Amino acid sequence: MFRITMSPRIRMTPFHDSTVAAGMTDITVYNKMVLPTSYGDLKAEYDRLIEGVAMWDVSVERQVQLEGPDAHELAQALTARDLTNLKEGQGKYVAMCDHDGRLLNDPVLMKLSGNRYWFSLADNDMLLWCKAIAAERGLEVAVTEPDVSPLAVQGPKAEDLIAELFGEHIRDLKYFWFTETDLDGIPLVLCRSGWSKQGGFELFLQDGSRGDELWAKIADAGAKYDIGPGAPNHVERVESGLLSWGGDNTPDSNPLECGMQRFVNVDCEPDYIGKAALQQVMASGGPERLFVGLNIDSDVANAWPLPGRTPITLDGQQVGTLAAVVYSHRLERTIGLGQVKRTVVEADATVEVQGPNGTQTATIQQLPFI
Ligand code: THG
């Protein structure tokens, strides 16, 4: 093993001291910030998420704030989804594309008011992109990074815990909807969201000096639910087919090649960057590749992300890329995620993958696995 050299270029999160005190053992770097990835027992972390409740630091999901009279216009230009009916207090999972329709990011977009929006980002420098587009279009909007740091509370017991802390009304909050509130004076935005399919909330802390205080309050109140620290869970997210931007997709992929078809409006009224390119893709018969699940022959007890994408082949020809391989505790078999040529997916072909155990055969299946 090797160590990570820290420096001021890599930002610590407002929860950093708490994550260290909680026994954090592993990190990765995401959006040039520290993302804790384990507390030393991956199976226990998985079980907590599936059966109980886990809390994790996702400050790395940095926000870009658009504020001003042209905030809506800019948000729509940057988003490959019709935002006409987006309500105040509502979020949506969206694709941000470049002019060629390539997926630059898959954030959660939140409408705080008619002239204030947040993109809650995956791993890419979108502040630069948003500022440049606003300036080039001469829009009246301030594009900034606000002091906001999400803390995720996920799992089947998350709702009981959050209701105890914030009131029964939060049970009525719909998916990706949010409310501005506070916890004993700690300002935050409470959103029903999170990168797992086990249900839960994210607390968007709005004062970076109070991270350890917020962490302690959630940990204390969660003790009776056996809450424990966790991280964006690699096994659960593969089972659930949640995209890890930049890991699962090759850089030239459009959102239709990343499993985002449900979240993209190709023929809506409003225009957006990349729309013409996506229309071209559909006019020429559809995306070249699809984001799919792979049922891999033979077991691999590999709980960590692959260090790189490897080829998926059919009769020796490359037909896709393998991005993740895990042993699913619930399915009790080895599964993976990758991008595969659409014609191969439609033919229901059996392919070969280069996994941690060498060459293995795999069948293709629609996502999610569970
Ligand atoms: N939270 C916040 N920001 C984020 C993420 C997050 N930014 C980047 C990344 N994660 C965004 N990715 C996803 C992907 C899927 C979901 C959430 C974030 C998700 N999808 C559900 C599904 O696919 O079934 C529901 C989608 C829907 O119905 O609209 O939950 O985690 N702050």
C-alpha cells in the first residue's frame, strides 16, 4: 500500500475531525477534497446501510450557486432536462452536457427560489463551466461556491431518526424535495436524497465552522438506532445501478450512454447546451452504447473500486468497458457495471470481461440489479 500526500490543494471537510475520531481508515480525493471511503469494516458499513442507518460525509459534493434575475435562464441552459415546472423547494437529478452532448456532470439541481439555484455536484470543475457560460451569454447572475457541505443519513431507519430531530412533517417530503431549517441553531437545508437506494436524507450544512457540532448531534440522536459512520457504498451502488460519474463512463459518453435516459428531455421546448447533439444521436438510431449490469461467472471478493476501466469483448473484439466489479452480499454472486455497444446488448450476447480474476464470461442485464 501507499499513502496520500496531503497539501492545501486538497481541502479538508467541515466534518474532518469527526470522521477521524470516528475511526476513518481510507479516503479518496474527489472534487479536490477529502472523501472518507471506509471506517475499516466494509461489510459492517454495508449492513448498517441495508438494515439500519449510516451517516456519511459528502462535503465533496460541492455546490455551485446561481443567484440573480437570470439564474433560471442559466440553470436551463446548463441542464439537459426541462426545468419549466421545477418548483421552489424541489430538486431534480440532471445531466449537464457540453456542446457535443457529452456528459460533464450528473448533479442534483435544487431550486431554492426563483432566482437562486444550486447544482450539487459530482466530480468535475463545474464552477468554471458555469461562470464561463454566464459571462459569455452576458447573463445577470452571480455564480459562486457557497459555504455548503452535505452530510448524508441513509438507510431504512433514517426517516425515524430525522423525524425525531426535525419533526413528523419531514415524512411528507418527496424525493429530492427539501426545506431550509436548522438543528438547534445550526443552519441547514434538509433534502430527501442520497447516493443509495436505501432511502434517507442529506443535511446541507450552511456554516462550515459547525460541522463537528452537527456530526455529534446526529451521532448522539442516532445512537438508539445504532447509527454508525459510512461512506458512499460501492457494493450497494453497484447493486442499485447508480452512476459514478467519471468512473463508470468514458469521457466521450453522452447521458443516454450513462443510464440517464429517464432524466433527459431531448425534445423539450427550452433549449440547452448539447440539445442539438443529443437530437442528432436519437435521429441516427439512438446511443451507441448503453450503461448495463453484468452477471459475471465465478466469484470475486473485491469490495473496492477497480483502479481503471478494462475491456469488455465479444469474440475478441472490444464492445465495451467494465467499470466496477463487486460481490453482492444480497444476490450472493459477482456483478459488475459497464458500458456496452447497444447492438450487443440488444442481441443479448454473452461477453467476456477482464475482471480482477482475469478473463471471465458475463451476461448482460438491465439495471438496477436490486
Ligand atoms: N447527493 C448530492 N449531490 C450529488 C449526489 C448525491 N451529486 C452527484 C451525485 N450524487 C448525483 N448522483 C445521483 C444519482 C442518483 C441518485 C442521486 C444522486 C438517485 N437516484 C434515484 C434512482 O435512480 O432511482 C432517484 C432518481 C429519481 O427518481 O429522480 O437517488 O447523492 N447532494
